[in-house]
Amino acid sequence: MNERRKTQLKLLTVITALLLVFVIILYNCIILTAQTLYPKKYSDLIEKVSAELEIESVLLYAMIETESGFDKDAVSDAGAMGLTQITPETFQWLQTKTKTSYGDEALFEPEISIYFGAFFIKLLLDEFDHVDVAFAAYHAGRGQVNEWLADPRYSPNGETLETIPFKDTSNYVKKINKNIKNIEISPHDTATNPYFYSHLASYKGNKAKYGQNFVGFFYK
């Protein structure tokens, strides 16, 4: 092998090594940015509740980030409280299902807020089957979403929403989806599995556990 050929191979090796280092650095920067923008606060509580209620933990991280930015003391103009921004009326209704009797101030406790927010969205996922529709109901109310599903202007099949007419709710659902994509997921989380994303499109919960229909919801 002549000297020119050896020099070319050495140069190629150096370039390849530099590219590999660059990719590693870029990957770590992306992960660090994701962790900074979308911190997994309260991860122990979220993972515990997601396992107990059989709901994907990434949905809870995305919901809390969207609802309160992980501010446990957050209060909305509508009176929704805590990490998952539940109104006192909704909280009292949910407790008729859980057979508990907490006062409204308990919504500022992370463990209570996370559990009831997860329980709430689980009910909606079981009822509506689709993540976007469930979160639209979490934001705008079950009754409103059922009206949209019954209107061919918004729903082509009575099951999914092609258009969400309320701008605030539409933006809310878009933000949920953005946060789902951007939150850094651990290697062991089910969200890293390609099946997870198809599962998001049509969520099939254990309806027998909570019943087939949920009426009398009080939503924000």
C-alpha cells in the first residue's frame, strides 16, 4: 500500500471518529434539552399511579406539563387546582367513584392531584378510546365533546374529532401531543416501543373496571 493510500485511510478514520463524537455530543445535548424543558418531576408518584391504573406514564407527564407546568400550587381562572388542574366540583364527583372524602385543598398535594388526574383521564380514555378525544373532554367537558362527535362537521365517524371548534381546546390537545413527543422517555418506558404510538391512536382501556358509561360529569 503506497503512502498516499495510507494517508487517505488515516484521514478517513479521523473523520469517522470525529463524526461519531459529534453525533454523541449532539444526542446528549438533545437529551439534556428535553430534560430541561420537560423535567420528570414527581416521577416516583407518576410511575406508581400509572402502574396502578394501567395508563401510560408519558400521558401523565404530558398532562401535568400542559396543565400546570409541574406547579403544584397552580390555580386557574376557572378555579382548577394543583398539578392536574382539577376543579373542586370534578374532584367531589370523582370521589364518589373512589369512595374517598378529601377536602378541596387536598388537590394541592401532589400525590392526590396526580392520582385523581390520572383516574379522571383513565375514565375518559376508557369511554372515548382515542387519546385526542379524551384530552379534549378533559379540557372542554364530556358533554361538549359528545356534541362535537355527533356533529358531522367535526367528526366523520362519531368516534374521532377531525376538527375541534374551540380554539383553546384545539391548542390544548396540540400541546398535549407536543409534550408527548418531547418528553424524554426512559429506555424501559413502554412509550419507546413503536406499539405505544399506535396504542395512542386508539386507546382500549379496561372498561369493565370502571363501567361502560359515565354520566353526570362536572368538568372545567
